[in-house]
Amino acid sequence: MKKIIIQIYCKDQAGIIAAVTNFIANSNGNIVYIDQHVNREQDIFFMRTETEFENFSMEVFKSNFKTELVDKFDMKWRIYNAEDKPKMALFVSKYDHCLYDILGRYRSGELHCEIPLIISNHLDLKTTAAYFNIPFYHIPVTKATKAEAEIEQLQLLKEHQVDFIVLARYMQIISGNMIDHYKNKIINIHHSFLPAFIGAKPYHSAFKRGVKIIGATSHYITEELDAGPIIEQDIARVSHTYSIKDLITKGRDLEKIVLATAIKHHINRKVMVYNNKTVIFY
């Protein structure tokens, strides 16, 4: 049994759902999941389906889908084999909480992907990579060597046929060149205090202001810092009884959960990006 995932978006118009479901039925497919959304402000239709087939040729299906549906409705579309495991590269610096969480979930089989390599600008987490038996590449980054470092990073990503990147608390700004190579395929995590509590110690700043909630946001990166399409967010309530250490601990717990959820959404093809916003099909 072969399962495929179809994502489409186009101008909203009558008959799209009927046309897609009839096409799948006529192709001897069985729809096991279907959801759709209409952006009323921009008049855009979004749809995601999961379909099972007994006998299936991806090439034939794509060709017929394009001929019968894509051209008719002027669709933007992607079709994925649900069994395929995308290759995820991890970029890290010194913080280890997100890395340990991701690798633990990966080892337990929770993440339907492959991790061919970890790249870091420091050596601190090399032993962690070794413990999980994942190749580790140390590429130091300074202001003077940043361009050369990214060339080396891109070469490694190409060699390992990486599909997407996760910045698991990688403390470097990614250049526009790297973003162009992996548009809407670089996932970042940060505390939701931005922009109110910027700088190296946001939790200390938040503590001084007596915040009542803390949070975390995971998003695709764009050239505008921390302004890319949001994939997942969460918050937790805190009180005056919390110390700075308590805030940091709670915040890091949120970062792990939010980042892991965003990764799962991406791996399972549940995210569609349009005009710097996301549609998430749960």
C-alpha cells in the first residue's frame, strides 16, 4: 500500500474539492485524510490530502494530475511519498537542550526523518553527536570568515542531500544566500520575548519586568530577523515566585516542545506557506 500527500493552493473557485476527490477516486485511490482552508482576505484556497493506493506510479499520477487539474485551476502543488524520510541537518552552538530533545525523539523513532549530520561553530556538543552516532562537523564562524564558513556548510549540505535545516539554538545569523538555497526549509526556535526582551539575557530582562507569561516561537527564517512564517508557538504562566533559574528552565522546556512540534509538522508535510504566513493542517 502506497500513501501519498498532496498539497495545493490556488485562487478560490467552485468545484476544486469535487475535482480533486473525483480524480483520486478515478485513479483508484482511497482518501484517508482531507482538509481545506480558504483565506477570505486574499481569496486563496488551500488543501491537503493523504491518499492510499494499491498500485501506484508517481510519474503517471503527477502527469495526469497536472494535465487534468493543475492547468485547469492554475494550482501551485506538491505531491510527496509519505514513506520518504526527509534529511534534516542540525545546526547548533553551545546550548544543548534542544539538541538532546531532538536526538532523543529521533532515536525513539518519533521523528520520521534522517539526520545525516550536525554542524556547529563550536566543539562543545561534539561528544553529544558521537553518543548518538551522528557525524559532527565543526565549522568556526567569525565576522571575517562567515562567508567562507557558509560555503563549506552548503557544500556539506549538498553532499549529504539535506532537505531541510533545523537551527537548534544556533547562535549565528544565517545569510540571504543560505536562505535562498533553503527557502521555507530552515526552522528556527526562539523565546517569544522578542522584541520586548532582546539581547543576550532575555530571561534576566523578563525577570526584572515581572512577566506573567513566557513562551517560545518556531518559524521559518527569512532575511528579516525573527520575522519569518510562524509554524508553532506556546506559552506558560509564571509568577513572582519564579527565580531567574526557574524562568530559564521553564523557557527551555517550552523551546524543546515547540521546536519538536514544528519539526513534526514540517516532516509530515502539514505546513503550507503563503505571503509570510503559514496554514497548518493538524
